[in-house]
Amino acid sequence: MSNTIPPSRKLSIFLAAQHVHVNERTVERWLGAGLIVGYVDGKNVLVDLDEIEAGFRLYPQHMRDGRRPKFGPNVRLVPLSKVEQ
């Protein structure tokens, strides 16, 4: 499968979720909360990646970009195997 994004930047919920590294249900929640708009194409619901990107900036408390780390810049993560030894 190609990782290229069509020029329209409208993708299925599944592909959009993969692109921003979140679960499909997360994208569905964003739709249900009115944070992004869904576009119907026959039986498929599409979402616009530009709207998702804008949502990350406009609603950071409600929409988390899965491509960014969950933790702050000063986090220190130690592998569990080193702690146990």
C-alpha cells in the first residue's frame, strides 16, 4: 500500500486515523463532537486531513496528534530491563 495522500486530502476514517497515528474510534469521536467535518461519498465517510491538522492547533485540549510524543520535552524513559537488574 502506498503512503501517498491524494491531492484532495480527503481520506476514509481508517486511513486518516493511520496517518495521524490514532485509533479509528478517535476520529469518529472527533466527528461526533463536531471538531471536524465528515464528507459522505456513497457509503463511505471521508475526513479532510487539512481539517484534522487545523483541529490540532484549534482544539489541542480535545485533539491529540498521535505523531507527537505524549510526554513533555524533558521526559526520561528508562527501559524496564535496566531497572530490574
